[in-house]
Amino acid sequence: MTERLPLSSHARAILALGLPLVGSHLAQMALHVTDTVLMGWYGVNELAAVVLGASSFFVVFIFGSGFAQAIMPMVASALGRGDEAQVRRDTRMGLWLSIGFGLMTYPLFWWAKAIFLTLGQAEVVAGLAQDFLRIAGLGMIPALLVMGLKSYLAALERTQVVLWVTLTGVLVNLVVGWALIFGHGPFPQMGVRGAALASVLVQGLTCGAMAVYAAWLPDLRRFHLFQRFWRPDWHAMGLVFRLGWPIGVTGLAESGLFQASALMMGWIGTVELAAHGIAMEVAALAFMVHLGLSNAATVRAGRAEGSGDAQGLRDGARVAIGLSVLFGLCMITVFLLLPQPIILLFLDEAKPEAAGIVAFGTALLAMAALFQMADAMQVMALGLLRGIRDTRVPMIAAAISYWLIGIPAAYLLAFRAGLGGQGLWLGLTVGLVCAAASMMWRFWARAPKPR
């Protein structure tokens, strides 16, 4: 029988594992922000093209990353069982599936202009976005491999290196992007192509650094991760595929929810859409903390499930949920007490439209306080369910909650009930609450019970 750990030990373990992951998620956000800022300095059409291209790349990446994310709970469970050979097999097959997905998606990027024109985009922007994606698309495979290696290292509780490699990538992207976009030093001015090339270089370097660390760190050599990498394990591949594709679909459904919310807010007005964008950015920053804690919960739950420690699994889940709730309450306090200073971080107060954005954004941040708590609970439930390798039913629950409840509720409250932007956010919150409630119920129903 496994000795029961005190809750404080669970808390320390989750924070030690989760805080570096929080930092790496925030650094990943900074990576995208630097591209946007640099292109904003370069030109309006170029900025629009990179935003269009990068958002399209991200949608494809989100779907494909399901296989890479599946590595985390599978490796954690194998470690819990003491099966080091399965650690290697599961990781390899996750990386194989990531490579295969990246190869299949590149034609979409090569002929992106025709797709964008069909969707009603301006020809100049569509052409520039295709120029961006033809280069950036080469980074899909290394980006997915980075995600897979992050999952592998996180499952081994080696999250510090994930943080430092990601931070280094942000700095390299800033310097190389600045040089290639504007043509500084010996480099030619490349515009959107420069932004794409910088992104590919950073993904390649990050992938290489993590692969070297995973292969040659003395404590990790015993896993022989890349030994006979070409050798298939069809059983392990099937397991990763079955666990991974629902993760990808769930991520796609959630990202689509927020894209749809931006579209509906645009129907209300330009000022409202600008305020919505700021509120979403602030909520996304808070979400990165919850996501890091959720990743840590996945690893801890997977380890406990693999070792047969039902009590440890349930205790760890309670602690992870408690930590996420505690941070969520802190964010509610900040959003309610300091809305204007937060919004003004994103605005030039001298602009004539700033006052309207601040006023509307203040109202939205009050809604965002509730929204981020609901979002925290649903992402924590997803993380715990992934830890016990349950992804298909959560995918269905998420899709129903987001698209059959959240979007209709947002539309009805915003436009039929006349609540405008606040009604839209309230509707989204209703969808997230339904997702959180259904998935939390499923976790506690499915989690093994102590004997």
C-alpha cells in the first residue's frame, strides 16, 4: 500500500512542476506578441497578412498538437508503472505522428492564397499571407516536435529546461526577426518572409536544444529516446493516436469559440471589439497560469494512476483544483479593483477613442473575472482527465458546451436580450461553466477510488 502524502507535499510538487510551465506558456505568448509588434512597425498590409497567416498556422497547429500532448499522460503513467521501455515507445510514436501531420498540412500553406481569397480576404493581404505561410509552414514539424519534447520532459518533471529554452527562443526571435524583417546588418529586408524565417529558425533551434537535452542529459540517457528512432511500434502508435486526436479536436473547438466571439463582438461595434480584444488578452494571461497548473495535474494524475495510487491521485487533484481556485480568486480581485490601469496598459490615452474603450473594457473585465474562473475549472478538469487517459468523452462534452450552449447563449444574451458585449461574455461563461461542471463530474466518477 502506498503511503499517503500530506496535502502540503502535493502542493509543493504541483507548484515545482507547474510554475516553470506557467513561465514557458507566458514566454510562448510573448513570442507571438513580438512578431505582431515588429510587423506593426513595418506596415499595415504586412501586419494584417502576418496576423492572418499566424492565426491560420495556429489553428492547424492546435489540431496537430493533440498527438504531442498525448505524450505527457502516457509517459507519466508508464513511469508510474516503472515501465521505462514504454516511455520510449510512447514518446517516439507521438513524435512520429507529429511529423506525419506536419507533412500532410504543408500543401495547405503552399496554396494558402486561393483559400484566403475564397474566404473573402483582400488579394494583397492574401498574397502576403501566402508568402508568410510558405516559409512558416516549414516550422510546423519542428513546432510539433517541440510540443512533444515538452510533454516528454514535463512528464519526467524536467520543466525548468522547458522554461529556459522557451525564454531563449523569445529573445532569439526578437533579434533575428528585427534583423530579417527590416534588413539590419548584413541581412536583406525581407518583410513578412523575414518574420516567417525567424520563426522557423527559432522553432528549429528550440527543437534541437530540447532533443539534445532529452538525449544526452545523464539522468535521462537510460530511456534511450532516439535509439532506433526509425523503428515503429504500431501498438503504441495506436494508443497515442486514440488519445491524441480528441485532444486536438477539443483544442480546435475552444479556439474556434473565441474566434466566433470576436466575430460577434465585431457586429456590435469597433470600439467594443477593441475592448473585447484587450479583455481577452488579459484573460489569456491569467489562463496561462491555470494551464500550467493543469499540465502539472496531468503529470501527477498520470503518475498516480500508473502506480495504482488512487488516494494520491484524488488528493493531488483536490490540491491542484484548490491552487487554481486560489489564483482565480486573486485574479477576480485584481480585475474588479484595477480595471482601468490594466486596460490603459494596452492603449494610448491621448487617442480620441480611448475613453470609450476604457469604459466598455471596464465592464468586460468585470465579466472576465467570472469567465476566467470558469475557464480555470474546465482546463483543470481537462488536465486531470488526460492524466487518467480519458479524452474522447471530454471532447464531446467540450464541443457541446462551447458550440451548442456557449455560442447560442452568447448570441441570445448579446442580441436578443439586448445585453450587448456583456451579454456575449456572459454567454461564453455559461458555456465554460457547463464544460467545467460536466468534466469535473466525469473525473470524480472515473478516478479510481481508494480501497
